[in-house]
Amino acid sequence: MTAQEDAFRQQVEDAIRRDDPSELVDLIVDVALEADEWNWAQACCVQLTRHRSAMVRGNAVLGFGHIARRFGRLDPNLVKRLVDRALHDRSEYVREQAESAAEDIETFLSWSFERSTA
């Protein structure tokens, strides 16, 4: 791991501990787009899919799509149910981000998701 990647990880882990939604909302997208290791990026997204802020949850789910596109892999045992659940979240924002993620995951990993017919 480079010093730059190590500093980035520390910045992200510190932000997660501070738990400030205004900081996390964009940072989680940066993780999905810039992290050098898919499993660490996935772990960050998994953690933030349970956040109280719909914007953070939505962006964390969106991150799965970015990771699928960049690395061609995700752990289905961790991620599939989270995306399925987000597709039916009470927040429209989370549902929209989950739809985008599901489309990328279906394209790059050949998974399938159940969509609401409502």
C-alpha cells in the first residue's frame, strides 16, 4: 500500500468515526471510485448502508455499482441483500441510487435483482 493510499484510508476511517453525514455523503463515493482494494471499498460501503442519513445510505449503495464496474467483483453474500433491501428503502433517493447500482452490478457481474412493480 502506498503512503497516499494509507493516508486516504485513514481519512475515510476517521470520517466514519466522526459520523458527520455532510462529510460522508461525498467521501463514500470517493472510496468506491478511488480505493485501490475492492474489499476495503466494499467494507466501507457495507458499513454505511446502515447509516441514519438517506443520502449516505444511497451513496454507499451506489458505491457497490462503481466497485463492480472498476474491479469486476463484489461479495454476493454481503452485498446482494443490501442492494435488494435498498431497492425497497423508504427513501426515494436510496431507491434511485440502488437502481443505478443494480444496473451496474447486473451488467458487470451478471447478478439479478427483484424490482418493485409498484
